[in-house]
Amino acid sequence: MIAWPVMRRAVMRIGGALAADRVIGDPDDVFFLTRAEVLAGLESGGP
Amino acid sequence: MTALPPDVSWGSPARGAYTRTLRLGEWISGPVTPLFESWLLTAMEDRLHRQLDQWIGQRAPRPHHVIVNGWYFYSLNWLGPAAMVRSLPSILWHLVRAPRRVAGVIPPTVRHSYPLFEREWREELLPRYRAGVARAEGRVDTLPPSELPALIDEMAALAGEYFASIVALAGAAYKMEMNLARFYRRHLGGLLGGSHLPLVSGFEPPARPDAHAVVSLDWWQAAWPTSAAASNASEAARDHDRLVEARHSASCPFGRSRFVS
């Protein structure tokens, strides 16, 4: 699946943004959120 | 040890039949993260089933999967009697409107659908998928984080559409093998004994496959590199050599001179 690497980069950038906003402790923690929690975190700064 | 771990239940959280040995389940070799399950898996399954509905009129009830103790199980409930009855009018309508696509569902007629799906994959889907990924690669490092979910949604939908094509073609492969098995049993089994299986085994893997590659229609997958796997490597090589020899013998049961002048 050739889309995997680009999707992973996008997720890691989202993880970095959420960690910078102190929504999660570490960018890798993004994988333990759900899609709804990620969207809420990006929108409001908290999952 | 001062206490036993609690009992683990493997019961399904939803009614119906679920399996790990079909479609996406075959590719997922470990527990899944909440993000993977709730985003990529869900989006790919939605696109897969929308595509199957569009192609052949098959409608799948939700949920398309369940997660049990972190492991993914794919729903077989589209095969249930109630789901089949609900899909039947739509499938019959597609049978009239697009008979070559519906032919792919039935083993004796699958050879009529295979070229259609193969041509679409080669000429339309693969170039579109590659172009979409190339566009995304050009944007993924510069888009603001708030716009990245839309990019992921777009890629997940494309991946789901691509997976639907794999399902159609890989499904055709096993159905064509059923035809080979029937032919062998009817015309050769009485004379040669055995089965068709040596004819479809013992093929060489590619010289340098990626670690995650699935490289043949028979789902050859490289084992995860473990010390146990390494110690068994010579035994595996011998097993493979035996399969190759069996296939060569089955391909030419009376000796080459009988067929080659």
C-alpha cells in the first residue's frame, strides 16, 4: 500500500502538533487516540 | 507470582460471525491501535463495501469489523441469509446491467470478469492511486495540521478502493484455482492420482522482497525474522526444494520427451 508512508507522516505531524499543544505527552501517543479524539484535539486543543 | 491474571474473554462485542482470515484480516498480523482501527481500517472498509455495492450490488451490514482484546476480526455477516436476501434484488439488477462484474462472484464464470478488473486496475486505478499519493507527498510537510485529516481521509479512501480491486482479483485467483482443481479431478486425477496442488506451489519468491511484501497470488509472506526462523531456514529451503520438484514433476508427468519434439 503505497499510501502508508504519507499517511504515517501526516499522523506524526498531527501527533507533533497535539504534543506541542500539551494535548498528549509525546507525538507517538497520537496512535492511542481515536479519530474523533484527534479531530477534537486539533479543533479545541484538547481531546 | 502472587496472583493469576484475570480470565480473558474472546467473545464478540457484536452479534454475528467474524474472522481474521479474510480480506484485511489476512494482512494484519498483530493487535491494532485505536487510531488505526477508528480511522484507516474503518475508512478502508467503508470504501471497500461501497465499491462492492457499486460493482455487484452486494450490501454488507454494519459493523464491518469488531475488535477483541486489540485484535481485528472482519465481519462475515454479508454472507448471512438475511443479508443475502437484502442484497439479492440489487445483485440481480447488477447481473443484468453489468454481468461481467457479477461473473466474478461465481467460480465457473470468473474468467469473464478477471480481464475487466485487471484492465481497470492497470489502466485506471493504479495510475490514479500513484498520482494521488504523489500529490499528497507534495503537501504533507507543508499543510497546517488542521488540514491533515482531510489528506488522510483522501488517502484512506483511495487505499480502500485499491483494496477492493485486490479483493476482486485475489478472489478471482482462488476461484480459478477451483476450476483447475475440478479439471484435474475430472480429466487427470484418475490417471495420475494426487491433486492439482503441486501445480500451484513451489514458486520462487522475488529476489529482494520488501520486509512487508505480499508477493504472490498465494499469499506468500516472509516470516518475521526471529532466531527460531533463522534456525529453521535450511529446513524451509529443503521443503521449498521438494515443492519445486513436485511441481516440475506434476507439470510434466510423462517426461519432457513426450511433449517436446
